[in-house]
Amino acid sequence: MFSLKAAFAAAALASSIMLPGGAFAQTVLKLGHVWPAAEIHARAAERFAADVAQATNGAVKVEIYGGSTLGSDRELVEGLRFGSNDIWVGGAGVLTAASDTAKIFAMPFMIRDAAHFGQVFNGPIGQEVTEAVRKESGLQILAYWLRGPRWLTTKAPVRSPADLSGLKIRVPDSPVSVASWKALGAAPTPMNFGEVFSALQQGVIDGQENPLSLIESSKFSEVVKYLVRTEHSYEPIVIVMSASRLNRLPEAQRKAVQAAATGAAQAFAAEEVAKGETAFLRMLQEQRMTLIEPDKAPFRAKVGPAFVKASFPSIAALYEKVVAVGAPAAR
């Protein structure tokens, strides 16, 4: 259901600014995300906004509303349809509420590393997924930005799936995330990201899973002790508009927005993620988090091809295509 928060935002924020006499001076596009300003992709969004302004000589202004000020990820995706925001930047798995194909984004242990990520999402399969999501949801993915792999952070040590038994792990509100963590033995608990710190602090949940950059910028080291190198998901960050809203822009402006999404901002995100993994790990250990490096094979076995075919048969063939990209040839 569309939230009152988003409805009030839609009423309060105009989509363009007008000069006296009714002449349009500037198109304003409202971009929403849920992260703190220091997070890598929040800064990439700032770069995107600057590039749009430069490419259009100020004719298009991207206004950024971070830190969940326009709502949760789910509310921001809904808002694309209702006009409370024009652009959303966030974890692609949230799109599963609008698109069956989008379930592919959250499949655990599917993407092997950053190189594989680029081959998949910046290649023909990425185009195939983009088109399918647009047809199913009316939402246009403008770009896939690299995000570091998701790690598990917990209050108790986790070295095997057996250690997850009964643990309440916050997950995104995604059927894939919920089913995956159930299969791993945990008690998955969907929750808006803005509520996670206090839920950990109050003992409502026992852990959460996110990339190192977000674990550090959200100060989760203050409320959980263990940092578990599961690296279970390379979920893309997507920059998304309603296809109809994008198409209402004049062609030159539309091209400028699309180019900015795949330009310096995308490169900045990839560079910061690549250099940040080592730095963020060191910072979190300096903040007295205990690193655990489990054998990933038992985790992977519980959510592999058999799990995908049984739980999400509609995307099983796509999953196999993704896994096959760049895979070593059998001998």
C-alpha cells in the first residue's frame, strides 16, 4: 500500500520550477535512498546528480533525499509510480516486489567476484534482465553499480549453518532473502534498514547482513561483535526510474540522465568498492569486531542449484546462465 509519507511528499514536492509567466526554467528530479551520506553509493548518487546538471547545463536538477527521508526502499520503489520521487537508488533485490525476474539479483553465492559481476550485469544478460524487469514492472533500470559482497554480522559466532539455528537475522524485504536464510537455518526477519541499528541494540534481532561499507558507515560494530566472511551475495545497486517518467523527458535530457547513470558515478562506485574492502575490514577490526572466516561450502550447498530450482523455478534457467558466464571450462 502506498504510504501516507510518500503521498505527502508527492503533494509537497513539485516536479519542476517555473519562472513568472509560466515558463519552465528547470526540471527537478527527486532521488531517494536510505543510506547515510558517507556511504559509497550515497556519494555516487551525488556524482550522478552533478553530472546530470553539467550535461544539461542546469536544465535538469537532481535533488537527493537520503537517509530514508522519503521513506523505506519499498516505499521509494512505490513512489516511482506515484510521483513522490522520480529516481530510486538501492539494492536491486527490493525490485522483487514488482518483478519476478528481479529475484535473480538476490540469489546467494551466484556471483563469484567483482569480475563476474561486471561480465553479467554489464553484458548481454544484464540487458536481458533490464528488459524483463521493465516489461514486468514498468520500471527502467538505468545502471548497475557494483556493491561489495554481503557479509554476516552477529552477536554470537557463526562458523557453520548449524550455528545459525534460531538466530534472528535481519534481511531485506525480499522473498529470495527470506527463503535463502530459512534454508540456511536462520530465522530471517525482514525489516526497514533504518530500524536495524536500534533492533540490534535492543536485542530484537541477533544479526544482519550487508556489505562492509554499509556495516562500517552504519556503526554496526557498536552493537554486534562478530564479522563473518560469508560474501554470500553481490547484489547490484540499481538506479531506477519509472519508464514512463523517463520517456517524458526531452530526448537530450533523457540521454543525459542515462549517460550519467553509467558514467563517472558508476566508475566511482566500482573504484571505491574495490579499494574499500581491505580498508573497511581493517577499520571494523580496529573497532573490535572479531573476524570469522568460515568454510563457505556448507553454506553454498544449502542454497545452490537444487534450492533455486525447488524454490524459484521461474528463474532457474536464468540462474544457470548467470553461473555459466565466465565459468572455467570442464575438463
